[in-house]
Amino acid sequence: MSKLPDESFRDSIGTITTEGKRNFIFPKKPSGKFYDKRKILSYILLAFLLSAPFIKINGNQFLLFNVLERKFSIFGFPFWPQDFHLFVMAMIVGVVGLTLFTVAFGRIFCGWFCPQTIFLEMVFRRIEYWIDGDRGSQMRLDKQKWDADKIKKRVTKWVIFFIISFIIANVFLAYLIGSDKLIQYITEGPAKNISTLVALLIFTSIFYFVFAWFREQVCIIACPYGRMQGVLLDNQSINVTYDHVRGEGETGRAKWDKRENRAETGKGDCIDCNQCVVVCPTGIDIRNGTQLECVNCTACIDECDTIMEKVGLPKGLIRYASEDEIVTKEKFRITTRMKGYIAVLTILIGVLISLLFMRNDVEATVLRLPGQLFEHKGENISNIFTYKIVNKTVKDFDSVYFKLVSPKGTIKLVGNPYVKIDKEGLAQGTLFIEINPAFLEGDKTRVKIEIYNKDELIETTKTNFLGPRSFN
Ligand code: SF4
Ligand code: SF4
């Protein structure tokens, strides 16, 4: 009877013990070609993440997600609640783009671009290696009694982790409330901004908890993207993959013995050194196949390549490859599913670009006051309207006025005929439109209004004007 493959690894996760307790991972410090490249990319992305809320384009924050005041700015383009459809469209494009990317290239995003991985692996974990040493030293320190050496190392690490978490919390707040406000609060001091300080400390605690303790559990348990892999990946998706055909050979993996010729014995190229497992930050064995826990960090590729080099076997036993490429040696190709996603993505990007081009910096609405019909004013017919003008720009409008373009008539604002609208502000009020009945098209006439700031036309809008039926 043929032996069934051992699938017991699917019943548990490496970071939880059989008693259900947390099994803290002490991964070996990665090194190698991929790790070096990831380091460079991570530092570029870190610089971007930390500076994006402080960069301004035309006075707009480069990235702003002010959910409370419903103000958003993406790549320097301000989005208002009125632009919500654009924001939703941009989000849909992002989700479809990421889905397409995942179908083709697996979880590359997690290993190379995700802020959680970048902060954990390239900031916190590197500080830990610096203070506590590599895997062996970390495990010994963990078991060590609380003597002066352990206290010194632990306190140093925790204080540094707290300071970095506090910095991240500040940047996070700059994304939420805007960097100008954050700097203003810092300048005013914590005593005047107790609620902001409390929010900062809550964010700091969350970041500290995530990066000092929860760590890879975010990717395994909490991240929805990770859990979507099961439906997104197929046999043609590129992933960090163990070449089981080569690694297991005819008789399976076996320890290295330099005296024997492995090709003759039928043994696979995997020398069962376990180094790909000890270096894995999520504690899995990639030789069991693609798993939900794998964040495609490439640490096992580097580690296995080092081992292969040492024993004189070809590198790439663990590499970026699809399952089909491993089994049938079939090269990467664009599948029907990918073509479908590309088509949808192209259409969505087209719609988004068109909407962005059609979007105005100023948005005005003029609506008839509900329940009001019309009035006779001398020879004219008068309607009462409410108006609302949103100034999405970063400059103040000092002298805004209305002009009736068609039909011929007059517009009178209640109060000051010139309106002032602050940058990123709005103005609303009441106005009367008077038109001679001779120019009316019936009981409902479409009127066109232009809105100027000084001599500059800033918006054109239309509304309905009511007149008596007898003028039909
Ligand atoms: S590092 Fe390579 S050779 Fe060593 S156990 Fe892993 S796959 Fe096998
Ligand atoms: S299996 Fe390899 S690529 Fe996946 S998380 Fe572990 S070390 Fe990283």
C-alpha cells in the first residue's frame, strides 16, 4: 500500500503550541542576495512612508486620510466628500490591481512592500538582532534568568521599541489629521492637547504590541489579504516555492554525505538541513508546499542558496516559480483569468482618469428653496434659491459673485453681493433670480449661472426657474 503524504502540518500553525499557547519564533538572521535587495527597497519605502504626510504639492498634503473631517488627499490631489465616488473608484482600482498582481505574482506584495513586514523585518527585528544577537543567542536569552545582563538588554530593547512606536504613531496621526495640525499641536505642547496625546499613546501602544509581541500573527490571523490567497492563487501563480521534484528526487530528501554520489543514489537535492525552516519568520516549512503563513519574504531562498553553494549543488532549490513550472517545467504565461483581470483593470483605470479630468476644483449647487413657487416683482418673475459653493483649492476666494448667463435677468444675493470663501472651505446662502416673463420658456425654464472670483470664472451651474403657466 502506498504511503500517504504527511499532511499533519495543516492541522496546526507553527506559532501556536499544541496547548494553544504562543510559540514565539526566533528566526535566524537572513542574509543573501534577496535580503540585500529587500533592504534597499525597504529603506526607500520607509523614507516614503515617513515623509509622505509632510510633503506638499500645490499646498496639498501628498497623502492625507482625514476620516473625521472627510478630507482626503492622494498624490497631492484633494478629495472632498463630494468626490467620494472618485475615492471609491480609486479604491476599486487598487483592489483589482492588487488582485491581478496576486494572481500573477502571488504574495510578493507582503514580502517586499507591506508596511507591516517592512517595519517588523527591517526595523524592529534588526534592532533585536543588534541587541540580543542571532537566533541561538535570542533563545538562550529567553530562557536565561532575569540577571543584570538580561534586564539591561530587555530594557534597552523595549525603550527603543517604544520610541520607534511613538514616532510611527506621530506619522500615523499626520496621515489622519494632517501634518500642519500635528506640528501645531506639538508646538502648543501636550497640556493644551490632552486628547491628541491620549490618541497618540493609544496608537503607540498598538504599534508597540504589534511589533514587539504580536508580530507575524498579524499576517497569519488578522490580515484579510493573507486569507484571500486560497482563492486568488492557482498553479500558474508565481510564489516562493520549493522545487519538490528536484529536492525529493526518487527516494526523498536525505542528509548530506560528501562521499556519495546523490544522483546515483536517487536522493533529492534537499539535504534536510532545516535552515529554510529556522530562518522563516512565520515558522513554517516551505517544503510542505504553498501555505497561508508564507509572506514571500525570500529568507528561505537566500538560506537554501547558501547551503546549495556550500555543498556544490545548483542554487534555486527554493525559488520564485509556479507549481506548473516545477512539475511540468512550463514557463510563466498569462492565463485567461489574468487576461480577464487586465481587461477589467484597464476599463476601471480609464473610468477613473476620465472622472479625474472631469472633476472641478470648485463645486457649486443652486437649488430652489423647497415649497416655494414664484413671485411677481414689478414686471418680473422672481424665484428664491439656496446656494452652496465648495472651494476645494488651497487659496482663499475674496470676492465671489454670480452672473446669470441665460436667459436674461438678474441675480441678487441676500446680504453682501460678494461672498468670501476660505481655502478648503464652503459658503452657503440665499439668492433671488428675477427674469422678465418674456424670456421664460414656460412654467419651467432652465437657467445657466456663472460664478466668478474677481474676474476669474470658477464654476458654471444650472438650475430650474419656475414661472406661471399662462406664459406658455
Ligand atoms: S535549506 Fe534547502 S537543503 Fe536545507 S532543508 Fe531547506 S530546502 Fe532542504
Ligand atoms: S516560507 Fe520562506 S518566503 Fe515564506 S515566510 Fe517563510 S522564509 Fe519567508
